[in-house]
Amino acid sequence: QVQLEESGGGLVQPGGSLRLSCAASGEFFRIDTMGWYRQAPGKQRELVATITTGGSTKSADDVKGRFTISRDNAKNTVYLQMNSLNPEDTAVYYCNADAKRYRSDWIINNYWGRGTQVTVSS
């Protein structure tokens, strides 16, 4: 079982910054790609950014230049630095990760955190 625990959410004014963290714990052989998704009220869950073990990143067009994803493989932790926040960024942000449970497995399982609320308001 792999658990993903998000932290760092909260209330911030427009133009402000926030840093999210997500730490993976439990029993696993290896954590592979990690990422952040978000879901605003009345909308579908959408991709924010992903990062591979080697550090290759992808991000949604509406967050490029404002959000930066990074990771610390030694700590099994992924981060999301959010700058120049807009009210439109208000959502529950979910951590996501691919992991191999055992070395002998060829199957990559996908896991979700419970989410952390980010509210951008005047």
C-alpha cells in the first residue's frame, strides 16, 4: 500500500504564492512519475503538472510560467510552487504517483492523495 499525503494548502490573496508538498509513504519498490491535479467546483479534475524520476516535466498551459513542479527522490516527495495565483486557481489539489509495489512486478500502479484545498480570494 502506498499513501500520498499532501500539505501546504490554504487561503491566499490574488497574486500571492503557495507551496504544496506531497510525500509518499508505505511499502513500495520505486516511485515513478509524480504529479499534481486539481478539481474546481463543478469542473472535471484536470492535470496541473507531472514530473518523472529523472526530472522531466510537463504542465498545463494555463499554469506555465507561474507554477513549478519539482521533486526530491531521496524523500519520495513532490512539490508544487505556485506563484501569481488567480481566483481561477481555486481548487482541491491532488497528488498523484505511479509506483512499483515490488521489484518483480511489471505492473505500475497509480495512487492518489486525499487532496488539499487551495483558495485564492480577495
